[in-house]
Amino acid sequence: MIRFKKILPPEKWKLPVAVILGVIVGLFFYSFKISNASSYISDEPETCINCHVMEPEYATWFHSSHREVATCNDCHVPHTSVFAKYFFKAKDGMRHATIFTLRLEPQVIQIKEAGVNVVQQNCIRCHSFVNEDVNTINITGKNYQHGEGKLCWECHREVPHGTVKSLSSTPYARVPRLGDPVPEWLNNLMSK
């Protein structure tokens, strides 16, 4: 009990500290809700369109043959272990959240080296029966950079995203609209 009293603020600071902590906790939960953060735990493809920048990728995947057998995470997240999957999702998610919060997203999305390795390994994992005669099994992002073979999507360039170049590459694509993240009570308050 004595240790607990050491971390409590002096009596005159209790109310301001409680208010500040309440505001911080409230902002955290509001940010969690408005960013739809809980959706990132799932494997639902609609999660990827939480940010409008990914709408062309979603639309082109939706009209591909991969839609029937693979979600975004089947290709873009490692499947070596549950820990590796969620660590990669958390690391990549924090990078994406930072980029989108600071409005630093590029017009043309480029996959990073870690993503190249993951997608290549997942192509091999799912299509290993096709790759028996082709020497793609040992190709990774690193040895590819040294000229030792080709990545799967160099030959299969249109799979599964077609020719997505920018936000304007699929101007008439229909993607599901996400619900309004602003609570109704706040909308009502702002409209008065």
C-alpha cells in the first residue's frame, strides 16, 4: 500500500491528473474506434480499404481469380507461425498508420523489401505443385536483387492486381463503403 501511495499525485493535483488521464484514455479509445483498428486483427479483405489509397488494389483483387481462394493476408502476411503473422501485421500496420496519419502516402504504392520476401514465399507456398520443374523455390527478395532468378510476379505481372498504377487506374471500380466512423451523437451535436 505504501508503494501505491508514492505514485499518487498530491491532493491538489488529483483532479487535474484524473481529467488529463481521462482525456488521454478517451482519445485513445476514440482513435481506436475511428481508425477501425480492431479490423486489422481479422483477415477480411475489406480491412485493406480502410484507407482509400488501397481501393484500386482491392477492386482489382476482387475481379481476379485469386478472390475465390485467397485474401490479402494470404499473400501479404507470413504464414510460418502465428507469432510471425501478427508481428508482421503489427509492424506493417504501424508503418501504414504513421504514413497515412502524416499524409505521406505516395500516389503509386510500392511494395517494400520485407513485403517482397513475404509475397514471394506465399506464391511458392500456394503454388508449390506448379513450381516443381521451375527453379523458383530458392528465390527471395535478397538473392533476386543480386540477379539470381526472377520473382513470380515478373512473369505473372497481371496477377492478382492487374495493371494498378495509381489511384486513378480504376476510376469506376466499386468497392464497399465503410460505415461512418463518427458517432451519431457527435454528428448530431455538430449539426446544431
